[in-house]
Amino acid sequence: MAGITQRSVCSGVTFRGIRDDRYKTVLMSINFFLPLNRKTVSSNAILPFLLKRASREYPDFTKLNEHLAELYGAVLDADVQRLGDVQILSVSASAIADRYALDGEKISAELSNLLCSVCFAPPLQDGLFPEDGFLQEKRQLEETLDAEFNNKVGYALRRCEEIMCVDEPYGIGRLGSKKEITSLRRENLTAAWEYMIRHARVEIFVLGDCDPEPAFREFSDAFRSLGRTSFELCPTVVKKVAGKKKDVTERMNVAQSKLVIGFRTGCAEPEKGAPAVKLMNALYGGMPTSKLFLNVREKMGLCYYCAPAYNSVKGILEVQSGVEQKNLKRAEEEILSQLEEIRSGNFTDEEVTEAKCYLSNIYHTFSDSLEAMENWYLVKTMYAPTRTPEEEADMVNDVTREEIVEAAQHMTVKN
Amino acid sequence: MEQGVQEIRSERLGDHYYEVRHPSGLKIFIYPKEKYNSAYAVFGTKYGSIDNCFRISGEEGVHRVPAGIAHYLEHKMFESKEGNVDARYAKVGALVNAYTSFDMTCYVFSCTKHFCDCLGILLDFVQQPYFTEETVQKEQGIIGQEIRMYEDTPGWRVLFNLLRAMYHSHPVKTDIAGTAESIAEITPELLYECYRTFYNLNNMALCVAGNVNPEEVLSICDKMLRPSKPMAVERIFKPEPDSIVNPRIEQKMSVAAPLFQLGFKEPAVKGRADVRQLAYTDILLEALASPASPLYRRLIDAGLINEASFGSEYFEGPGFASVIFSGESKDPDAVEDMILKEIERFRQEGVGRETFRCARNTVYGKYLGAMNLPSNIANSILSLDFAGREIFSYLSAVAEADEEAVMERLKTQMDPGHASLSIISPDQ
């Protein structure tokens, strides 16, 4: 596997490239990091979608998409994520590598050019984003929230996070609320866009089968010409101990109840204890041989899925399951009782070795996928030092039994 | 390499793989990907949720089994006399999984170390059924909850409602996992009967891709595979009329906005579509409804679809085929209307040279992108092979397609007289 190169572009802007001809494709992305804030969350969230639909060069949505289709179905994509208390606004472009083009087209050069033009040269009219595009993207953002409600597994998970983190930026959500999206005004978006390109922390990636150098030059020129002097630092609040436990039930017309229990782990990256929480998470329920799977599913037959997920940036861990309403209490008791087992050290050395092998396998697989590598380094840019997946596997491998018990003991769901 | 090994190359991709007819009866595909860390294997049988009625060659009688049994069997294959298969994989740090579709059941693993051990376990456990009253009984609760989960998944419901609106008798309309009632009828004896019929190596295939050594793979296969007596299974479907059942089906669920699927049923034919037909349909759908198309633009401008959910696919398997458009929309009937008009315009005016070229390039690019991941490669090779197709030939068919061939394909597809619209709408 080829290594990653990292270069500073200008204040708060970093470029990372991996050149690797194992892939048949190329992936480029510009990611803007801004603090999650109730006042700006929705006006920020609409930006990547507004940007990727047109540019001064391609002001028409259909013409732009025709051009992408011609470039062998190149994809111009927009995304909004929440990572800790940070909102990440991404615009990305991906396509096949030049050597696979049927007519010798220079696809990678086109790709970086397109990405630059949509991010830095939107087709403003009288200084504003065009009205039709704004209305379309606003509607689609509202519909994204509707779709998130339709998926009950995801909905329950997000509700748990909102309830847990009601007093923290994390509780705001990645897009903001329906009300905030509905009240978006086109007049405010040009300033939001300018603030984003001038003051967000920016991480740029160019990965796959292409020379990153021309793209580096193009993106560097664009950012340097802005004269950036300062950028948002984007801290994340990590609560060490959970507040008073809140039990919230929402009733809906569904066949199966969804149960989510949110814990504070007391530990987030880059703290020393984070690898131990990852291993504890695997032992607790991350694998088909771990405690939740073997007991709540296999032994008690209460569910089809029962799994925890550790959010290492925010330091929270959520266990989720789908169970019959009448079994909710039993499932909750068993989930907590299995955690008690780990806290008391009731697990074998063999289980620990298996959890280490399991995680090591996952870490060593990342470099076989462009998307997985991009995501890995995007998260890693949140804190120093930037580790490779292989280095992280070694750290997990060094975790001791005592550290696992300690990690489980620090998990809190109430005072 | 030994006899029976054929190397298949693609100059376009710069890739190659081996196809092996193993003396045990199993077809084996090996697709080495240089410099990859991981290896992926899929061991599958041509047996899925639609195989509820079958005849074994040389036998008189017909076997009828409960809906959902292929999926149930997949779950139960993870248990052996020695315990759970997951535990065996945990020792070597690999991820094992399985899936059941309409027409196949596959067991898969991915690993970065101990590949030979992992492959050995795969070949071993899939060849060793072990079902008891107690273990079969235990699964009722787990699969019962899996079925309940699907009941709450609008994207799943909208598809099966559509299939029920299109198909009179073909078992594709039945949920892959079955129902609470149908799985209650499953016994160890029925599981053994289905296992013996469909888990015959002549009805199966193995595909490995990624960081693999062909000699090693074959040597493990030689050691682990127990020859199966050649046999043939005949899938029996009740005759399926060309007509649809209902032009419209609607269900209310706890959703914030409606979802829809619009299907165009095609007459049942013997055999499956070939790579050319698949390629032409994929290009046609791209030309008709991709983000670069006039139809897409009209739908977006009218506020009828969104980019995150709208799409089209060719949904095709043994005894069934249909083109399906899907998405979220405040007014699915209006979407149907616009799609029908555009299909008619295509029939009258043709695809157009430029639109054709863009659509072909897009299908070509999508296919190439999917060839990065060993899991995608292995799963595709297997499912294509089960339908009598070869993966590199599909790419050639796309690259060499012309506008006339695509228009010819339209003549037999997307007949408005055979369209059904399925809608999931908010319950309040």
C-alpha cells in the first residue's frame, strides 16, 4: 500500500494525498470543518448541496450532469456529517482513472477543475445563489429529515443522542431542525459560503490512481488567493460522567420497538484510554461472539440485532436493539447485566485475544478501500497525532485486561 | 496449473481470474488482486427464497416447503456439533457472514491473515449441516424479530407490496424471510431435505478475490471438498400470467413523507437475460432517468423527487423480470405520469446519439468503480455465473453497445399496460 503524504496549504488548510494504482478510480474531496451551532447549522448544511449543483462554468444543473456523465459517470457529491461537536461540510468528486478512459480523456484534471469551480465560483446572481437552486435544495434538505424519520433504527439512535447531549452542540444534529431549514433565507447564504471558505478548518484529500500534484497546485492556488489568516478551532465537549438518567419513550405505529441506551465512556480520542474502550466495545457486543450477541440474541432469543457503537470523538457509547415491546425491560436488564460482567472481569483471556484479532482484521482491511481510507483520515484530522490504521491496530493490541475492566467501570448511564 | 483451469483476461481492465471445474463438481473462481491486504471468499448455492417447490431429477414427486426456509437454513448453518461457526472464525480474527436473496444463499468471509484457515472453515461448515429440534426452535424468536424489523422498514415494504401487485403466483412476491406462520412450520427434517437438494456441489460455486494464491486455494479445495453426485434440480413455478395483479397498491405506515416504487412487469421467459440485454437495459435506464436526463430535471423542478432517493434498476431473476423506478415523492402518481410520457417520447424519438454516449460512459464508469473491492468482485462473479453470465463480457457488452441495440431493447421493456405503482404513505 502506498503511504499518505501530508502538506500544509495555508492557514488552517491541509492537503493529503495517496497515490495508489491498485484502484481503478480517483476520489477528491474538500471538507470544511465548522463548530456546530444552532444559529448556523442549517445555513451551513445547505451549502455543499447548493455548491455541487452548479458553477459559473456550468450554471445549469442538467448541463453539469451531462458533463459528469460524459466523464464516465463521474460523481460530484455533497455531504454533511457531525463528528463530535463539529459540522463537516464536504464536496467531493470521483471518477475512473485516466488510463481506463475509452477515448483517452484526462479525467483527473477535469475532476479537480470541477471541484474547484463548484466550491469557489458559484453562479451567483446579484451576489446571491440562484433562487431556483436554493428552493430545490431547501426542499430536498427537508425531505432528508423526513427520510431520517422513516428509518426507525437510525431515528431512535439520533433521538438518544439528542436527549443525552441536549446541552451540548452535539445535540443539535447535522442538519438542524425542520423549522430551522424551513426558515432559511437565500439572502444569508452568500455570507455563510464566504465565511466557510475563509474561516473553516479545511481538509483536502486526493486519493487513488492519479498524480496528486496538479490537484494540489489547483486547490492551493484557490485557497491561497483568499488570504486566509485565521480559522475555526472546532473543539468538542467530552463529558466524563453521565447526568441523571432520562428514560424517554415515543409511541409510534410500528411492529417492533427500538431500544437505545446511551452511555458516557469518560474517554475520547486522543486520550490514552481510547484503545481500551474500543476493545471493551468489541468484547461487549461488537462481534458475533461477544457478550450481547451471545446472551441477548442467541441465549434469550430477544432480538435479531443488539450491538454497541463507540463514538470515539465524542466519548459516548450507544447500545441499540430491536425487540418486542413486552421484552423491553428484560432486554435492558440483560444489556446492563452483561456490562456488569465486563466490569467484574468475567471474561477470558481468549475472548480478549479474539477481540484484538477482530479489530486488527478491520484495521488492516481499511487500506483496500478508497472510501474507507478517506473516512479514516477525515476522523483522524480531528486530533493529533494522525495515526495509520495499522498503528491503531498495534495500540489496541497492547491493551491489557485491567485496562478493559477499567474502561467498563468508567461507563456511566446515570449518577 | 492443473487441468480444468481456465484463465480469463480483460485487456481493458488489466485484470485476470481463473475459472476451475473441480472434480468434486464445484465451480471455483479465483481473482487475485495484487498488493491488496485483504481476501474475500463467497461460497454460494443456487438456492433462494423462490425455491419453495422443486423436483429432483430422476424423482417423480414434487417437494413443497414453507416460505422463508432458505433463509432459515442459512441461519442454522452457523451451528455445528462442535458449536457456533462464529467462534471458529473469532479464533482467526476473520469476519464471517451470510445472505439469502431470491435465488441464492451465500456464505462469506473477509480476512487479512490466516486465509487458508478461514477458507478451510468455510468449506467445512457449509458442507456439514447440523440441525436439532432444540436449535431449530431457538431460531424462531430471532428470525421472528428479523421479520418484525423488515415490517417496519418502509423501503422493504414498498418493494414487496409492488411485487405482490405485479405477480399473481411467482414466489418472488413472498418476503425472503417468510412470515411468522410459515417459519413456524420449519422442522429439522425439512431443513435436511432442502440442504441435501440444494447444497450439492454441482449446484454451488466458490469465488475468492483479493490477496489470494491460486495454488493454495486449489490445494485447500482438494483437501476439503467431498465429491457430490451429479444431480439436477428443477425449480417449479406455477404459470405466471403476463398481466399484473393491480395497477396501484398503497399502505399506510409511520413515515413522514411517501415512498414509491413503479414497476414494469415483463413476460416470463425461459432462461435469463444475457450480458448484452443487461448492458442495454442499464444504458437505457441511465439515458432515461439519470441526473443528466430531461426527465430527471422535470421531476426535480416540479418538486416531485429528490436526488438522495430517486433511482432505477433492472430487477431480474429466474421466472421474473421488471424495470423498477423508486424514490420518495409527495405525489407518486404524478411521477408515474411523467415517467410514462418520457418512455413514450423515447419510443417515438429514440435515445439520441449524445444521450446514448453519456449513458454508456456512465454505466462503464460505474462498473469499473465496483471493481476496486474484492467483496464486490467476488459477489458479482458468483451471481452472474448463477445466471449463466461472465463478468468481463458484461464490460465488453457495455463498451461495444450501440444506440440501435438499446432502442431494440426498449421494444420489449417498460410496457405501460404492465405497470404497477406501490406507495407507502404517512399514517397521519
